[in-house]
Amino acid sequence: MVTFTGLGDGLEHVAVQFGPIADIPLVRLHSECLTGDVFGSARCDCGPQLTESMQLLAASGGVLLYLRQEGRGIGLYNKLDAYRLQDQGLDTFAANRELNFSDDLRDYRSAAQMLQALGVTRIRLHTNNPDKAAQLASYGIEVVEQVRTGIFRNENNDHYLRAKAEYGGHSIELVEGTA
């Protein structure tokens, strides 16, 4: 694990390095999700994505950046308030807007700074989120390849995944009747 000081957002992010860093390493930017990563919530796909990434990185090498950006940047308490609104029928993006937040407040400048501190400027990015690749590119990190994560769909997160695909532009192919 590598810690950093002086990042642009002042938060405590960590990099987990799996083996020596290749010329073009596989990299996962994973935003903290206490409910999914730690408590195994089925409302999202965060925990399964983190597990998949760690298994892939352990097998092939690379870097996991664990970013303190709970709830797409709105924080844990606000995310729990958003859950309450989702229970009333709003999707994850509409719930954020109801709480007077943008759809996604995450900024990946600190992730780019972390990679640059590790000597990494070209990566293979493990994500379905096109915004991660676009932001990294704008901060000087070349995304040579985007490696999709699995689709971890269940009856509890179907609405969430649909919203990520529709409003967040995530590369998620949802086939009807496969929850």
C-alpha cells in the first residue's frame, strides 16, 4: 500500500500495488463504498467490482487506487439519505439531485497525481465508466485500453445499474429478463 500527501483534494487515498508496475499497468480507480465494499450491500455493484478487480490485479499485476469519494462524492451520510429517497422510487441520480447535489461530484485529479507519483502515465483502465477515462486523459494520463468490469446484476441493483447506464453513460449492457 502506498499513501500520499499533498494531493489536490486533501483526502487520504491509497494505492495498492500488485507486483512490479508494468510499462502500461492495469489500473482500477475504485471509489469508496462502505455499504457495498464492507457490508456487502446488494443495492450497488461496488463490492463485487472491487473483489473482481483485486482478483484480476493479483493474477496479472497492476494498481488499485482506493479513492475516498463515497456516494459519487456526496459523502456517507448524504448517500444514506439518498438511499431513503431511492426507497421511495427515485433512481440514484435523481436522489442526488433531490438532495441538491450533481449527478457525480467525483474529480479524478488526485488519482492522476497518484499515478504520476508512481511513475505511471499510460494505463489500461479497469472500468465501465467513461468519465474516469476522460478525466484521467485531461490530467495527463493516457488510457491505452479500457477493460470492462463484469456486470454484477441482481434483483436489488437492477434499477441502479440501469440508471448508471442511462444517466452516467456507463458501458453496461443489460439484457431484459436477466436479473
